[in-house]
Amino acid sequence: MPIIVNLDVMMAKRKMSLNELSEKVDLTLSNLSILKTGKAKAIRFSTLEAICHALDCQPGDILEFVEDK
């Protein structure tokens, strides 16, 4: 998949656990885990906004496009 989710990288940089992020953005652990592992098929802008707010980052810090070779 050409879209890479770097949520775990940003969480590590901010020293934030999945549990803490889950509470801050009001998402279940399972939904955040699906997103973190790159298994999500879509993400709502409101969810992305909440994650960016909680992690004090930009969407591009979390999502990355990589061309297939």
C-alpha cells in the first residue's frame, strides 16, 4: 500500500501511549490499533484533526505517500 501510517513514530516522539491517545481523541483502542498498524481503509478528517491536535503535529507527520516500485 502506498500510504504509510507513521502514528507509532509520532506517539513515540511525544512519549504517548496508545491508551493515552485513545482517551484524548475519544477512539477505541481497537480502532486506533487498526489505524496504527496501517490496516485502516479510511480515516475521517475529524479523527485526523483530533489526532494531530493531541500529538501537536501535522497530517503529513502521520501519513506518508510512498510510490510502488
